[in-house]
Amino acid sequence: MSETKNRFLLITYQTEKSITSAILPVVLISYIVGILYSNLDTLLVLFPSGEGEYSFQLLEGIIMVSIAVGSGFLIVFALKKHLIIILKSFFALSFFLSSVCMFWVHGYLLEVTFLENVFWVEIITAVIGGIIGCLAILSFIVGKGGINTKNTIIFILGVAMGTIFGMVFSFVTFITLIVLISLFDIYSVFRGPINQIFKRTNFSISSESQAEMKQSVAVGIGDFIFYSSLVTFITKELNPILGFVSIIGILVGIKITENMLFRYGKFPGLPIPIFLSLLLVLIGWLITTYIL
């Protein structure tokens, strides 16, 4: 019974198809967003007095990763103390506020970039975000949504949050964030918070055949967010060519990760796609800068 009660912790996109087919539209949309907002300046700065200084940008990335890491361990602590009601309330509030805020920011960016300060756009997008947040609560927390509804919500929120993350951070802050969070993903899946959540929700596919495993493949919302953010960031900060290179790196990395998932039953979704994508982008940048 406790395993069933804890299923709300699995905020995942589940598919019988290859993971690549689920991620491809995510990265393509993120690529387009990166092109549309290529002239957008950095919006989010935690330390205004140190804006432009690499040390402060590095610290911003470390702080954000620390918040994510701390939240993961707090969730595990709450599970051990059987604070399910508190956890559900926290997840519900997070769903609603993050959805409203992300969609409001998208509306704001549309307004100031393309619509010449048409103020009602951000109001409409915030309302849409609120509706999606409520649907997320009903689907994941209350348990009233089917698999297609859950997948649609993960897709929408993943793209909405990922594209914002890819647009508002400085170069050093974003690279610090995505590298550290990918490294933590390795620990989290095998020994840390995600591993504990797997155990407490009885989520495992390691004992199934490959044909059965394809029916159980699940991609966390965090993977959607960071795949999306990386493509948007590279496309916006560098250029569309390198943005396309980042897509190739992510898709190839996902295929490798999928094979590892079938072999080991669980495998972190971020490290291989993210680091392969960054490596290919670095090689592409060196070629376009110093050779061509």
C-alpha cells in the first residue's frame, strides 16, 4: 500500500517507444525558441552587485544545484518519516507555482520581444500555466490522470521550464548548473535520492525482458528540462549551427543511455547526453572559430 501511495513521486514520461521519439520534439521546439530569442539579454542575476563577474556567476550555479540537491535529500527524509501529506502538499504547491511562473515569464518575453508591451499576454499565459498546474496536481498527486494526460503535462512543463532556464542564465552560471546537476544525477540514481524513491515506489525494470522494458521506459521531468535548456542555451548564446550540433549530441547520448538502461535496469538520464552534447559543441566551436 505504501508503494502505491508513493507513486506520486515518479514525475515521469512513460513510453513504449524509443526515448528518442519523446525527446526529439522537445529539442526541436527548444531550438526554435533559442533562435527566436537570440538577442535576449540575461534576465536572472542572484547577485546584482557582482553582475558580469565570473566568480559570482559560478556561485549562482553552485547555489542552484545546492537547492536541487538539498530538496532531494529532504524528500527522502520526509519519506522515511512517513510525512506523505506534507510531501504531497509540497509537490502540489511546486507544480502550481512553477507552472504559473514559467508561463508568466514566457508571456512576458513574448510581450516585450514581439508584441510591443501588450500587457494582457502575460496574464493569459499565467492563467494557462495555472490550468496546467491544476491538471498536473490532479494527474500526479490526486492520481486521476491517465498515461497520455501525464505525458502531455510532462512534455509541456519540461519545454516551458527548460526553455526559460536556457534563456535567463549567464554562460558561466548555466554551464556550472548543468555540469554539476548531471554529475549529481549519477549519484542520485545509483545511491542517492532517486534510488531511494525507486525503492519506495517499487520502480524497477531490471528483471524484465528487453521487450517488456520498452513498455516501462520512463524519462523524468528533470531530463526533459535540462535537455530543453541546453539546446535553447547553445542556440541562443552561440549560434543555430552549434544548437543543431547540441541536438545531435543529446539524441546520440539518449540512445546510448537507453541501451544502458536496458542492460542495468536503471541509469542516469543526464550525464551521457549532456556531456556528449557539450563535447560536440566544443569541437564545433573550435572548428568554426579557428579553422573555418
